[in-house]
Amino acid sequence: MTAMHPGIIERNLFIDNGPRPALDGERIDVVDPSDGIVFGSIARGRSADVGLAVASARRAFDGDGTADGRWGRTPAPERGRILAGLARAVEGAAEELAALESRDTGKPLRQARADALALARYFEFYAGAADKLHGQTVPYRQGYTVLTLREPHGVTGHIVPWNYPMQIFGRSVGASLAAGNACVVKPAEDACLSVLRVAELAAGCGLPPGALNIVSGLGAEAGEALAAHPGIDHLSFTGSPATGTRVAQVAAAHHCPVTLELGGKSPQLVFADADLDAAIPSLVGAIIQNAGQTCSAGSRVLVEQSIHDEVLERLAVAFSALRAGPAQRDLDLGPLVSLRQQQRVWDALSEAQASGIRFVAQGQIIEDAPAGGFYQAPVLLADVPPGHHIEQEEIFGPVLAVTPFETEAEALRLANGTPYGLVAGVWTRDGARQLRLAHRLRAGQVFINDYGAGGGVELPFGGVKRSGHGREKGFEALYGFTTLKTVALRHD
């Protein structure tokens, strides 16, 4: 029998601006990753529940004779005002949201607080952008005036993963609402409490019924149903390449466009002229944030041979000092999100050990960490052969692989030598090299003498190759959540 915390949290679906149980009444346990104990439950939505949510969104956007399609006809400045109010509400509830997400995902409280404030910033940014999404006039033949209009798709679907529920919700739903769409969201079953709470806040800020609907449930049930629903006009998915492929295939049956963000195996290139005092903390932070469960994690460090030993030694000192423990202790990293994820990391490390890869240093799990928690100490690996699974595929845990290189050309070949292309970092003082590599690295984002730039709500984000296609974040996301219409007027 699974142990349970006192004071169980229970959450239902959120449809038409209010909670409702799943139609069949089934529920899913919510487990605290810090101790493995059930502390809540969520409704287990299925296909029929998704259908209700899509119908609600369609009424909000189009109207159906009984509703007026109020959100679909809301002027852009008013949409912006509502989103601005939501940004203030999220900021005011930041501690509550951080506590929910920290307990739900296992991330340290300070990281969850940063995520809550980033969510508020997403709504603030898109509130300001809502009435600035303009069309153009196109020079054409004499006697014609040609216009392009940016219009919302209608009803958008959003499949949100468990590693950053608030942030990924904000960057996709914020942009979609600003563009005038009505939204149906399927958050991950492992972490959706914060998203459900934000939906309640949105209703209190004047977002009309149906403009935002949340269907919790399993990916193979509610997620698949959302991707397959013919009433979805655009779909946003963040997750694994395998699931992303499935989502795209299912959505293609009704010609639904899809934005996919599918993870990465992101490199950081460290050259001999790099400022190592600045680089080392960033190299460590880029792999331990959220216990390495970050699609843009800097999981590979490529180091010029002449400084390889020094960098490895400095990383080893830093890794040995890292501590993992319960989320509420606010240490360097918390637990992994689930037993399944913990086993995935263990399997990868077992494979590395069997392959003779060198284990250089490891952090610590604090002595009084609950025995049932899903912990993994950070691990530093060296001399990982190019082409090895550890070097090629996401582990999604706090595991950093270090590989030496001799020349810039070799560094570029190694950096681009995986199926992924999400983010890359370059550490060098050489300005010409900075620009050469920025152009030649196959990645959606390239950071020079930095990594991540503090989240960057304004910075378009997405990948190439197996990291997906389309862009979220920044103003660019608004283009993805709209469709372009050409209007040609003949007046002579």
C-alpha cells in the first residue's frame, strides 16, 4: 500500500472557467519526488473530457448559438489588459505557485520561485505584444491594394511537460492567448498542480469561460486525444523526440500544424583563451539546474586539449561540493521527478561504467534525505568517445560529459555531431571565432561567454534536427500562433 501524506490535495479538470471531475470519475495519484509519498490526486481526463474542453474553447472563440464567442471578438488591447492582470496575479501568488511546483516536481524552492516569476514575465511580455501584431501592405499592380492580416488559428492545443510546467505553459499559452486563440492544455500527469492553479487565477482576472481549459490525464489517453481532435487548429508540444513524432503523425491526420520542441544534447565549447573563472560556474549550473531535467541542459563540455586537465580538475572540485536533497531544503539540486526517471539515469550510468568511461567526480545526497526520494547525485564523466550513447542521447539527469578537442574544426564537428540542435555555448575571447561558430553551430540558440542568458523570455527558442521545429518565446512565437491572410482589393 502506498504511503500518503496527511492533507491530501485534490484537483479536477478546469473547463469553462471552473473545476469539474473527469467524466468517468477516475483519478491519478500525485507523488512527492522528495520522499516518494502520495500527497494528492488529479482527475484522469480522457478523450471525452478533451472533447468537452475543445467544445468549450470553440464556443469561446466562434460562438455556437448559445455563446457569443466573446474571446474571439475581444479586441487586442483588451486581451492585453487581461493578460497584464494575470501577470500581476501570478506575481502576487508566486510563493503559492512555487510551493506547488517545488513539491510536485522536486525542484528546489528558489528554482520554483524563479519559474513563477518567469511565468508572470511571460504574461507581462505578451500582454504588451497583443496589440502590436501587425499585418503589412504589399506593393502590387496598379489598381490594387493588397494587405496581409495576422489572424488567430482559433483553438490551439498545448501539451506541456513535467520539467518546467509554469514556464512552458507561459511561453506557449501566453503567446496563443495574446494572438486571440482559445486554448486547451494537457499538462504532464507528473506535474500539473501549478498550471491548474494558474487557470483559476486567469478566470479571476476576466478571461472569459472557455478561453483557457486544462485537461489533466495520461499522455497516451488525454494527450493523444488532444493531438487527434479535429477541432484543434494548431498544436504545441514539448517533450521527447519519440513522443513528438507520434504527436505530429496523429495531428497530420487532420492537417493540424505542430510546433515541436524535442530536447537536446547541447554542447559548450571551451577554448584555451576562455575566462575560466566565469565559465566553470556556468558549466556546472547548466547541467544541475532542475537536476539536469532540462531540454537545453549543457550536458556536453568540449574543451581545448591544452586546458583540458585544468578544466576537468576545476569541474571535479565543483561537482564534489554539490549536494542533493529534498526540494524544501533548497540545496543545489532536488530529486528527479519520478522513479521512472531515476531508473533512466541509473541505466545510462550503468552503460557508461560498462563501457569503461571514466567517472571523475560525484556530488553527494545529504545523509538525512528521505529513503523513498528519487535522488541522483551529480556525476562528472571524462573521455566519453564520440558516438557513444552517453555523448549522443539525452540522459535528462545531472550527468556531465567532458571531451577534449585539438582544433576549432574538430570542436565544431563534435558539437554538431549529434542528432540534436537546440542550444550551444561558446567560451572564447576571440571575436572572429565567436562569430564563425555562431554561424556554423547547428543550434536554435547560441550563447557566447554565457549560457541561457537568464531564461530570456524575449529570446526565440526552438531547435533544428531532432530538437524539433518552430519557435516559442519572444515576439516570434506570435507568428506561430497566427495564420497569415492576404486580402487583395481591386478598386480601379
